[in-house]
Amino acid sequence: MRVLELFSGLGGWRCALGDRGRVLAAYDVSETANATYALNHDFEPRAKELATLPAQDLADLGADTWLLSPPCQPFCRMGNHRGLSDLRSRAFRHLMDLLPQAPPDRLVVENVTGFLGSDAHALLTERLRTLGMHQLDLQACPSRFGRPNLRPRVFIVASRKPLKPLPVPDLQPGPLAGFLDAEEDARLYLLPEVLARRHHGLDLVEPGDRRSTCFIGGYGRLFVGSGPFLKTDRGVRRFSPSEVARLLGLPAGFRFPESLSLEARYRLLGNGLSIPVAAWALDHL
Ligand SMILES: C[S@@+](CC[C@H](N)C(=O)[O-])C[C@H]1O[C@@H](n2cnc3c(N)ncnc32)[C@H](O)[C@@H]1O
């Protein structure tokens, strides 16, 4: 596969791709995402606004596969559900306009489950049908792939060739303990006065647990509904960015630019892909 990685973030699609193909170009408007991508993959994404990308730029690359994770906020359970009319969907709408001009042989769109049945889903389906491509709408969660973390996502997989759904694995998640850092960062612990104010409704898990809720981009500053907090003998703490990265299945040694704040690291991870789940979606192609 000769791949175009659109909304590339940390490079989750690149990690999932492995030796199935080669990324010809990655696009993301975020400087912090691009710096992290470049550090880990030795490859510079293009810092371009996708809502105004000229059709010729895509056509010139000669890619045969598009892998894209457009912003999910317009389709999120906790979002505004504005779908295509949300400004953050502009780039997706533009790419749907470009699709017939430089149609790839294969495409995968990843998003939150609220994408299914949305106007964006309907637009994509209509474009794929017009191009005569086959389409599968898949749903999966890393909790079925041996990861003790919930992150349900949809993958719209399309190809010129007929597609057949693969079974979703059913691997028992290991305990969270297997994903923790060897040495804890004491700064991740909540101060007693913060815990006293915030403990209500907090998703508390212990190292032996085999389940935890989804990390969202605001995990570094929010409490209830932002992700799990770990209860240990020492108190209650956030998971470290490297622990979140491990739960997502990013490669060992995945790192961030030194200068990147803790909040920014969580924001990038909260946008990220579960690598084993994305790899399973690619297995359909
Ligand atoms: C859901 S995240 C994708 C995460 C990615 N798949 C990963 O593995 O980290 C969406 C990304 O799209 C980028 N983005 C959002 N709107 C964009 C636009 N209009 N043009 C280019 N990039 C955009 C954001 O900066 C963010 O990194």
C-alpha cells in the first residue's frame, strides 16, 4: 500500500500499518503532533490545513490508500453532535469533495461510534458507492484485543476489491499492572485537598483491574469522565503518558519532545488510535 496518512497526529496509522505498506505523506495542522510524529518516525508530516488542500497535491503523490482519522468532536457522545455543520468537519468535507478527483484503491476512516449514522457517514457512503467501492462498517474496542482499556471506535473500510468482515478477537485483557511504569512519577499523584474535592464520580481503578475507561484529550486537566485514575497504597494518581501510550499499543520507546507539557502529551494521546485495533481494521484490505 502506498499510503496517505491524513489527520496524522502521533502517527497511529503508521504504527498500525507495519510492513503492509509505506506512508508517502502525512498531514496534520498541529505543530505539537507533527513534532512528536517526526521524533518517533523520522519522517516530517506536512503542516497543512486539509480544508484547503489543492486536489493536485494529493494526485501528485500517487498514493493508492487513504488512512484518515478526522476530528471526532462533532460526533462524540459528549460533543455537540453537529456533524458536518461543525467547523471541525470542514477538512473532512473537503476531502470528500477531492475523493472523486483522485480516488484511492483503498480507504479507512476511523472515528468514534457516534460517526455511524451521522451525515458525515452518509456522505462518505454515498461517495464510495458512486466510485463503485466496497464498504464495511466495523466496530471494535481494544478491550477485545487483550488491552484493559475501553476505546470503542468505528472503522469504515473501503476497497475496490470485495471485502469480508474478519472476526473481532476475544482476548482476555491482562491486568493494568502490566502496563504501568517501573518507576512512578510522584508528581502524578493528586494532592489530598484536590482528591477531597474531586473524588466524587472519579473512575478509580487498581493495578489488578482488567478494565479502565477511555482516555480523552482533556485527561491532563479534567477529572470525571476524562479517563481512569489509579489507586495505589500511596494515593490516587493519573496514568503517566507512557502508560497511556502502552495501553494504546504504541511502540516501546515512544516518546515526546522534551519541551511538550504534560497536558499537551495527554491531548495527543487522547486523540490517538489503538494500534492493535487499527491493525485489525487494516487486515481487511
Ligand atoms: C483524531 S486526531 C488523529 C489522531 C491520529 N490518528 C493519531 O494516531 O494520533 C485528529 C488530528 O487531526 C488534526 N486536524 C484537525 N483538523 C485538521 C485540519 N483541518 N487540517 C489538518 N489537520 C487537522 C489534529 O491536529 C489532530 O492531530
